[in-house]
Amino acid sequence: MQTIVTKVNISEDHKLIIQLPANIPVGEYEVVLVLNNPSPQHKVHPSIAEAHTVSDNRVQFLKARYHYE
């Protein structure tokens, strides 16, 4: 079992799309989704938000790869 913590956006049509790290094998999984109360939203340029998401995902990937908690 792996835990991946990241921030996501839920679109107006209530869809959630996430990019998983490359080390997650292809296959069927049971997923548990926990939604914390949304924090106040600040307007951020989309390119900055994307860079932040990519950075967060990379940190989680490296923590998992090197077994760092």
C-alpha cells in the first residue's frame, strides 16, 4: 500500500484527474479518497500552479524511491 499526498482541483463538472508517479505499476487498484476542507484559494497563474504540482509529485516520487518518510 502506498500513500500519495498532493493537492488537486475538482473541476466545475466535478471531475478529478491526477498524474501518478511513473513507479506505480499499471493495474487495478482500490483507491481511498479523503477530502480535507478546502483552503482559501488564492489566484495563481496556471503555469506556476502546474510547476508546483510537478514539483510536489517529484518530491513524493523521490521519497517513495528512497524510502524517506
